Amino acid sequence: MGIFEDSLDRATAANFTRPMPKSAQARMRFLVKQLKGTRAVAELLGVSQRTVERYVKGELKRPRPELAARLADEVRKRWQPRVRDRARKQAATATGIVIETRARFGFTAAPGSTDDARLRRVTQHLPPEYAARLFDAQAAGATDQQLRGIAAEGLQEVYFKDGGRRAEGLQVEFTDIDYVELDF
């Protein structure tokens, strides 16, 4: 997963109405119920079927750090799908998305302007169209580079061009991302 996809998942998880299961046993039970069997969970997590059964029974309690991370990620992906869909639909149709980032922004602009890239911290609300494009691209399996391009286009139009009121012909380059936080 890339930085944008992780940030979209965290933003979605912030809308959950109930906390995710915390213990390894509860998480395994949730996955077994969702995938309808221990064999499917074992294949998903890359462990033996017997290991999954032992976690479900409570015989094993503390997974290795890499297994714990995979387990948490898989539960998060499947936790409260209707709440997740509702939050994304609301952001894509009405509220939009807020992006906070610290990254290097460079420009291709008219002669005489400064186009040197520099590190900026930007917090900007993007309209619902950009949220919808980000969600659609993520659902279609877009790469992190493609998601970055959509976000860069949104920041270019809304933040740097101020909705078309200035900087006509400006092209923004969005590179060297320190962090990205999304919220809807």
C-alpha cells in the first residue's frame, strides 16, 4: 500500500461507529466469520489453518508483530462496510475531502515567475468531485502515483489557482511527500 491509499483507509476508519476488535482471538473470529472458514483466513494471512484454529480457541494470544499487523489490516478492510460506504458516498457527493500534507511543490508557469520547488505545508478542502475521483481510482486499483496525481490536480485547481481566479496555465508538481492526512 502507498501513502495515499493508507491515508484514505485511515480517513475511512475514522468514521467507524464501533471500535474494531482488539484481541487477536476476536480479530481471528471476525475474519473466520467474514470469510466463512479457517482455511480462507489461513491463506489470507499466510499461516497454517491450525494456527488460525488455535487463535480462535484462545490457545494462542500474542501474534508475531508482522502477523499482528496483517491481521489488523485485514480486519480494518472488512470492518463496518456499510458505515464505510456511507461515509465515502457522503464525501463524494456532498462534503468533499480535506487534505493536509507537507510536500515539495514545484510549478511549470509563465516566464518570469518563480517555479523553484519548495517544501510547503498545505491544508485544503477539496470539492466532492475530487473525493469521488480518489475513491473511484482506489476501487479500480490505481497506483499511489495515480492517486497522487488526482490530489495534485485538486490542489492545483483549488489552492494554487483559486478556482480559476489566478495563475492561469500553472501546472503543479507534487513530489517528496513527507506526510498526507485525509479527512472527510
